[in-house]
Amino acid sequence: MTSKAARAAKASAPDSSDRAEADTVAFDVIDGIAWVRFNRPEKRNCMSPKLNRQMMRVLDELEFREDVLVLVLSGEGTSWSAGMDLKEYFRETEAEGLPGVRRAQRESYGWWRRLRWYQKPTIAMVNGWCFGGGYGPLFACDLAFAAEEAQFGLSEINWGILPGGGATKVARELMPFRKAMYHALMGENIDGKTAAEWGLVNEALPGDQLKARVEQVAKVLMEKNPVALKAAKDAIRRVGEMTYDNAEDYLVRAQEAANSFDNHGRKEGIKQFIDEKSYKPGLGAYDKKSS
Ligand code: COA
């Protein structure tokens, strides 16, 4: 058999090495941080229906746990996520017809949407390949840090489709127009450094410094008032499409709604600055422990 024929036979054979659904996502909770990982390194963490279902379960389990203050999403092995699984997400669900296609879309879009509006602050820690559908969860995370050597690409054009599943929208939201257009049409990859320059991620660092930097950022977030964090992250996402007047009004209502969950925090923040002079809001967060 030619190597091409051997590869084709392997691709159409049932995948005996495939993991159990429960094993497609891994996580640990350590010192307030939930380290969640795409866990199909042998498939470069591409997103299959099984992985999408399991990720929703994991997000459900972690969202309101008191020992989880920040969620970090990364990938096992050399990849963050190689996008949608071309075999299990596209080919196999298309073979089931429209119901299969729509079910698979609901499962993946569903957990990305859940992550976009997650109760806790979220950080994408992009350790390697990040392709196509991977831009959905990348955008869903509030902040993103990448290894300089990570590779980002809208590879869809290379196999004959437009960047769907939100990927085009993500490029347009995060990048300037010309960069987004080039990225979608050319099918060329960019490294972590370029991804930071183009706005896809906050920062790029040498791979061996990535985790320490993410941990440092997570620790800063943990010092903040959690009700204010949730209100602020939702506001940043919502105001983009609003007129100035609508945004002004929304922000008044959002703060008043936040007050009903956390009457005390805001007053404590003012007291520690104005009366006790124990901190300056321009230079750091108030002490939550004494509130
Ligand atoms: N869908 C299905 N299978 C995928 C996949 C994807 N998106 N990405 C990787 N895999 C599988 C490969 O088929 C291979 O399976 P096999 O071991 O059964 O042959 C395995 O993962 C390892 O991938 P391989 O290509 O050998 O790894 P690599 O390190 O040489 O290359 C990539 C990594 C990411 C550059 C390459 O796998 C790739 O181009 N993947 C597709 C990326 C893509 O276009 N995603 C967009 C989807 S919207």
C-alpha cells in the first residue's frame, strides 16, 4: 500500500485509540486557579463532539465552585487547539444529515458562549497551535497570553471553506480590517509575537515563561472584588455595539444591579481609601479580607 493509501485507510477506519468522552478535557484546581486543558494531544486537541460535550460539563462543574476564582484554558502537548475535528465534527456529523450538523454546532457554540459570559475571569494560555474553530474559545476567554512560538491560523481557506463558527467574527473583532482580511484569505500562520501585535492576544512570551506570567495575572485578578470583575468583563463585551448614550445608561444599570449582590464591597473600598487611607485605588485593590 502506498503511504497515501495507508493514511487514507487509517483515516476512514474506526478510531480505536480514541479517548473516552470524560477524558477529552483535563483539569486541576490549585490555589484558586482552575487549570483546564484540551486533552487530545495525539489529535492536536482538535475539537470533536465528545470534547465539546465534556468541556460544557467541566465548565458547569467549575463555574460556581468557591475554590475557583480564575479559569485558565490551555492545551495538553504541543497544541492549544487545532480547531474543529475535520473527521468527527465535520465528516461524521455531516453523514448524519442536518440534525447531526446542527447538534454538533450547538454543542461547540454552546460552550464558547458559556465561556464568553462565564462567572469567573478567564485566561487563554496558548501554548501551541491555534487554528480556525479555536478562535471561538480564544475570543471567549477574557484575556489571552501566548507562547512566542505558538502558531495561529485561519486555515479554513486552505481546505476550502470560509472561517466559520465565529472565527471570521473573532478576526474582525480583534484585528484591524486589513490584517483580518489578509489572515482570512491567505491561509498563512502567524506566530505568538505577531498575534500580540495584531491584537489576537494580550502578550506573547517565551514558552518557558508563559505559565508564570499567566499565574501572575491570575493572582492580580484574585485580589479584585469578584462582583465588580463579572460586571466589568460583561460590560466590555456589551458596550462595543452600543451608542455612547446607551452605554452610559447600561453602565449605570449594571453597577446598580451589581450593588444588590455586593453592597458592602464598594463601601469598604471607599472607606479604606477616604477614611483609613490604607491604599490608593489608582495603585492597587482594597483589602477584601477586612470587608
Ligand atoms: N481535525 C482532525 N484531525 C486532526 C486535526 C483536525 N483539525 N488536527 C490534527 N489532527 C490529527 C491528524 O490527522 C493526526 O491524526 P493521526 O495521528 O491519526 O494521523 C494527529 O492529529 C496529529 O496531527 P499531525 O498533522 O500529524 O500533527 P503535526 O504536529 O504534524 O501538525 C497541525 C499539526 C496542527 C499543523 C496539523 O495537524 C493540521 O494542519 N491540522 C489541521 C488544522 C486545521 O486546519 N484546523 C482547522 C479546523 S476548523
